[in-house]
Amino acid sequence: MGEMLTEELGNRTVFTIPIDIPFVGPIKIHESIIVMWIIMAAIMIAVLIMTRKLKIVPGKTQAVLELGVNFVYKFFGENMGKAGKRYVPYLSTVLLYLCISNIIGMIGFGMKPPTKDINVTVAFALLSIILIEVATFRANGGLLGFMKSFTKPMAIMLPINIMEIAIRPLSLCMRLFGNVLGSFVVMKLIEQLCGVILPMVFSMYFDVFDGAIQAYVFVFLTSLFIGEGIEPENEKIEAAEKLSLSAAK
Amino acid sequence: MLEFDFWTILFSIINILVLFLFLKKFLFGRINAILEKRVSVVQDEMDKAKEEAQKAEKIRADYEASISGAREEAKKIIQDAQKTANAQSAAITQQAQEEANRIVESTRQELQLERERSVASAQNEIVSLAMEAAEKVLGREMADKDNRAIVDAFLKEEEEA
């Protein structure tokens, strides 16, 4: 049983393209990448079908899509304010991608959640920290402002703020990976214990609930960090709005 | 379990970015475009409706003004007619009154005249009767003219007494 688990937990390489590239070796395609491609293809096809005929007066499908889009704008808008509007599409993509990735184990066909592979969560976390820092850089208006932002709210926070550049993605990546892997292991053990009905019940919690929660937490934290970083820009926008409002009066 | 692999990280990043760009173009781009279009359409419709309402309001005001003008005119016409009718009726009544007065007056005069005439003839009759009676009593003819004067004087005395 232990061997079986180790086998299941490892990241299987499905195929290798035998081109030896210096330092990184031949191109290996992990199982998780294949599953990601499948998810991507499914999302793309679904979106293309659903957005085929958009009308001013929406049909049922369009109404649901609009509801979803409005929901993510509202949801992320709470954390990031007006200046963060341009980051909503990326965060929504991550939310959708992670949600489906975490839950895909339930669908079957021998697919395992890609987020069980730490390399995938590393990729998500890397992109998140890059986005956070780029957004902070933009909002602070150049290098000087960006460097100054590390001394906020006070100078003594400087080392902690610098360390956060590494801590944030690490915690994001490890939390997601750990949770998905943990629920994956538990589900495998339950399947060993009893093959029918029991896994279904537990899968509701470990796959659906935990998977959705982890996807939510990941994008929530990312948007929170972005919101923190772009605060100066939001303040500027608010000040401008107040000015125009008083001018209108 | 924890072995890092450059290729998987790279491919994952590419996957995420590709999906992001795809969704940005085909989901958010399209949905936001249609939402904006709807906002502009609704705005247009509302502007148009406001314009129409203003137009209708103007027409209503015009209509009301014309109606009230007509009503005033009608009132004036009725008042004029009433005044004319009143004046005419007063004139007719007055004329009738005058006519009646005149008729009553002339009738009264005629009656008076008639009475005087009858009184005079009665006196004459009485005088004749009295003279006849006296003739018979005296047995002789009196000078008619003198006697008549005497009787008249007597009658006058009687009247005065």
C-alpha cells in the first residue's frame, strides 16, 4: 500500500522530448501539464461556445456569464479598489483555473489535480508575486517610489517587507500544494478502505469544498497583496474624484 | 513528491498566461464590450424617452391653453347673449306695461265721459218731469225757458244743501 501511495504521489513524466538543452536537460512533460492542457481546452471551448452570440438583451447563458463577470469585478474590487480593475481578468483566470484543477480529481478518467504537483503551484505563485510587485511598481510611479514603498508603514519594517517578496509566493505555493496533496492522500486512503459510497461523501469535502476554498484563498491573498501595493494609486483616484465632485458642486 | 522540474514550471506559466490572454480577449473583452454597449443603448433610450416626454408636455400645455381660451370665449358669448336677452325682455315688459296703462287710462276717461253724459241726460229728464208735474199742478203753461231756469236754480240749491 505504501508503494502504491508513493507511486500515486509522484509526478509521472508522460513523455520526454529528447532534445538536450544545456543546464535543464531534455524536455519532460509531466502528467500535470497534460491535465492542465485538457482543462484549458475545455475552458476555451466552453467560453467560445458561450460567447458566440452576445446580444444587448441577454439570453440565459449570457446572463449567467455576465453575472459571473460582474461577480469577479465586485469581489476583487473590494480588495483592490478602482485602480485594481485591470488585474481582475488575470485573477479571475487563476480562480477559474485553480478551481477546476483542484476539483478535477473527482471527474475521473485517472486525472489527478495538477495542483498536486508542486511545480504547478510554484508557477502560479511566481506569476502572483511578479504581478504584485509590478502593480506596486506602477502604482508608486517608478523605481524611487517603489523602493520607498518598502519602508512603509515605517522604516523599521524594511527587512520584513523585503523578506515578504520571498515569503509571500512561498506561502501561496506551499499552502495550495499542501492542501491539495493532503486531500489527495486522504482520498486515496479512503478509497483503499472502502471503494464505494464512502469516497463520494468525503470527496464532497476534500475535493469540492477544500479545492474551492484553496482556489479562493489563493486569489484572495493575491488580490489583497495587490490592493496593499496599489494603495497610493487608489488614494490618488479617490482624491481626484473628490476634487471633481466638489468642483461639480 | 518535492522534486522541482524546470520544464513543468515553465509549461505551467505558459499555460496560465495563454489561458489568461484567451479569457481576457474572448470572455472579458466580449462581455465588457456588450455591457458597455448596453449601457450606451439604455442611455440613448432614456435620453430619447426624456425628449419625448418633454415634447408631450409641451403639446399638452398648448392644448390646455387653447381649451381654456375656448372656454373663456364661450363664457363671454353666453354672457353677451344673456345681457341682450335681459335688455330685450326689459324693453318688451316696459312696452307692454305702457300699453296696458294707456288702455286703462282711456277706458277710465271713456267711462267718466259716459257717466257725465248719463248724469246730464238724467237731469234733463228730471227737469222735464218736474215741469210737467208743475204744469199739471198749476194748470197753466209756464214760460218754458224761464221756468226751466227757475227749476235748475232750485235743483242746484238742493244739490248744495
